[in-house]
Amino acid sequence: MTVATSAPAQLVQAPISYRKHVEMLRRPQLDALRAALRVSMSLGDDRGYQYWAGVHGLPLPMQCQHHTPLFLPWHRAYLYFFELSLKDIDPTISLPWWDWTSSTSHALGVPAAYAAGASDPVANPLAGGSINDLARAQGGPDTPSQTSRDEDSPQRLPTRRTISWLLDLGDFLDFQQQLEQVHDYIHVWVGGTMAEIPFAAYDPLFFAHHAMVDRLWRLWQLRHPTAGMPPDLLDQALPPFNITVRQTVNVNWLGYDYASFSSRTLVGG
């Protein structure tokens, strides 16, 4: 069992697992991800999906960081620990990312892996999730019991030109602020519960979206190896996780990276 809030005791590089482009997942990899998610959704304790979705929003306390200097580090820690919980179920699992700029996304919108069987989350747990009773009670009488989406036109998703411009920004706080605006737009573009911070993470698409955000931070770091974040941020804690900003800076210390063939695509502009 993964201890949910434990961080590596020392910053020693762990064996690397690679997060992959969701469109590049082979069928056995997609099946394994769905199987692990089904198990996670069946667990009623702090190993399970309901617990992890609630860490981002409701039930209280809400500790996610938005429009603060900790936005990227906090969400990197969040994805890291959630991914560890899935690896406890199946060690081969890694979180895929949704590239909103791809030609497929601009034609279809939400990745097929997450949209297929949207009317039957039992058949495809990536299509949606339930929202637990405590979160619903705290959210008020209009809180739905199940996630939903109301997607905008695929042609309105961000373009590669926009992302290339973001990656050219030389200052971390400027980059983070601009990237968070793109991040916010995607939440609104998906609509439904993804557009509501208290319930966004109950939709599995949340994690594919945020893996893309985290990947862009990683690509920015590769492009600007000497442009770090302000030193006064590095020793700040990221509750509820027992980890500091400093421990999130290098993804290899956390034991993951992004598939290199896709990294080269945007690093090159």
C-alpha cells in the first residue's frame, strides 16, 4: 500500500517509468489502465479513486493550488502520488497525457480512449466517475452524482503555435501564469463537472489533462535549463503531501518522465 503523503526520503533518482501520449497507447496498455482504474474506483479507503479525486476538491479541506506560485508544483505532486496509487494496483501503469494540440484532438475533441462508452462508465471507467456522498453533501443540493461533460468545438482547442510561444517564455512565473490560463481554458472547454474545481478530478479526463500540463512544464525545463523557479519557493511545503517544491523540480527524482519521441516534437518548436 502506498502511504499517500510520503515523499522520497532522499532525492535519489529512481527507476524511470514513462508517461505516454494517450493516442499512442497500445490496446494492452489501455486495457491495463482501465483495469487499474476499475480497481481504484472500487476501493473505499485512501487508496481509492474517490479519495484521490477528493484531494483536489471536495470533500473539505480543499488544498489545491490555483493562481498561486505553487500551481505547477502542487499539481505535479498530486499526479505523482495518484500515479503511485495506481502502480500499487499494477506496477506497469503510468498516467497518459492528452495533447490538446494534436490533429486528432482538433478533429474529435476528447481522446477516444476517454470518450468511448461515455454512456457506460462500467465498460469504460475513463469516460466518467461517480461523486461520493460527502462531497455531494458539501457541494450543495445541485451537485450531481455522476460526472458530465459539455464539450466545445474541437477547432477551439489550443494550437501548437500557442504552446510553442509558451515554451519560449524565459521566466518561470510568467510561463506558469500563461500556462495556467491555457489550463483553465481546457477545463471550461470540456465543461460539465470538469469546469467546477470541487468536482473536476472525479472525471478521469482531469488526469490526462493535467499530465499534459505537467509535461509542458517538463518541456519548458528542458528548453530553459538555467531558468528555475524563485529560490524562496523551493522549501515551501505542498500539503496534504509530505513533499516540498524542491522535491518536485526534477521528475526523474520522482521516477518518471515523458516519452522522448513526443518530447522532441515540441522541444524543437
